[in-house]
Amino acid sequence: MEVDILFYLCIVAFCAGFIDAIAGGGGLIQTPLGLALLPSIPVSSVIGTLKIPAFFGTAIAVKQYLKQTRINWPYFMLLAVLSCGSAFLGSYTLTVVNNEFMKPLLLAILIALWVFTYFKKDFTKKHLTEISTQKRYTYGIIIALVIGFYDGFIGPATGTFFIMGFIFLIGFDFFKASAYAKLINLFTNFGSICLFLLKGQIIWSVALPMAVCNGIGGYFGAKLAIFKGQQWVRYIFLFIMLLAILRFGYEVIL
């Protein structure tokens, strides 16, 4: 690995960790740039390698968010286990099936969500005053299974999708949604990492330096999000969703 390429990858990892800690979507930065900087390495190996810094950066950000909110640990563990297994299945599916057919559908979903979020100016605040325990578990299980599989199968903007699911379906405020999203995202990353470890597709000489830089970015990103407050985060959130729309739009058109 050339030193200059590794240096650029570490910068990318820091930026991805920083953005991901604020509004999710760090993969929108890390994944395409990682693929561009490592063109001679198989795509599955690059994606497997990038899961390590994503995991580490998310873990650092989680620690900061946990200081701001309380977690229902039995509820979380159920969703975490389901999402981990679903992500493992998604990563396995990726090794045998092309995921290109999903991108037009994701583009349409992202555009609809962006429009909704733009006009819903209080989206970072509690959206639903209260839902029943049955609905909370039902919606939570659906979120864990669907987005967990998506993370293993495609990946970018997983944190953003988790946050939106917890806000709009379960009624969490932004900080609580972020804490749950990042905790569960740890498990979806772990499920994918297990698959890539079994297949020997992680390049540790790249993954470990990027993990350190992603973690540093995650620390400062979480600190900034907490300091600036929820309304400010909305603008970052819209920007990250716009990046996702542009990325999928580019891939669908071409």
C-alpha cells in the first residue's frame, strides 16, 4: 500500500466519521472514495475493509450520545440481534447477487424522504407523542430487519435510515434516535464484518489506520452535534440525504 494513498484514505475516514456521528451517512463519503482510491482491489474486499473503520467510528460516537439519553437495554438487544443477523444475510446475498436493481427504488425513496424532511421542520423533535408497546416492538423489529439487511447488502446512509425510522415510526427525539441508530449500527457492522472475516476479505494494513481516524472524526462529530443542538443537525441531515440522492441518481442515470 502506497503511503500517499493510505494518507488520503485516513483523511476520508476522519471526514466520514465526523459526518456519520452528526447525521449518519458516513458511508456516502467513505465507500465511494475508498473504492476510487483502491481500484485494483476487489470491491468485496474494499467494502469488507471499510466496515472496520465504520465500526470503530460509530463506537466512539455512541459513547458520546449515551451521555445524553437513556437506553431501554432489553428492547435494544432484541433489535441489535435481529439487525446483526439480517446484516449478515445481506452481506451473504451481496456475494451471490448483484444489488444494482435496488438503486432506482432507493433513489425514489430518498427523494420522497428528503422532501418530507425539508417541509417537516420539527423532525428532529419528538414526532409521535406516544405509541403502544406492541407497536414500538413491531416497528422496531421491522426497522432492524429491513435496514439491517440493507446495511449488509448495499450500506450507504444506513445510519440516516435508522435515525429516520426511529423518529418517524417510534417517536424518538433526534438524540435518542441517534443513540439507538448508532448502537444498532454497531451490530449490523459486526454482522457484516463476521462474513468478511470468514471470507478473508479484510485488508488490515488499511483498515486499522482508517479505524483510528474514523474514531477521532466520530468523537468530534458527536461533540459538535450535542453542542449545537437538534435544529442545527436538521440542516446537516438534509445535506447528507442530498448526497445520497446525488450518488444514487448518478449511478442510476449512468
